[in-house]
Amino acid sequence: MDKPTLEVLKRVEEAATDKRISCTVARKVAEDLGVPARMVGDACDELGVKIHACELGCFK
């Protein structure tokens, strides 16, 4: 899997509040940027952002 791009990292950081992001918002970031949800999950891991209210186990 490709590493998260700078744009993905930036968008996750902007969307996160108190180092947390909802699953819905994380999936929207992936959709808006045209990247796999897994890349957004990897960006969250890299930034120390926790995904909460997770739906369907989209992120690991």
C-alpha cells in the first residue's frame, strides 16, 4: 500500500478535533481525495489521530 500523501495527511489533520476523527468524516476525506480509505487510516496512524464511531471496520 502506498504511504499517505502530504495532501491526505493535511486533510486528516484539518478534519481531526482533539486528535480524533469520526469514521464518517474519514471516509468522506478518502472519497473527496479519491484515495482508498486505508490510506486515510494510515494517515491517522501516522498522525496519532484516533478514528471513532467506526462503521463496518473500514479502517485498521
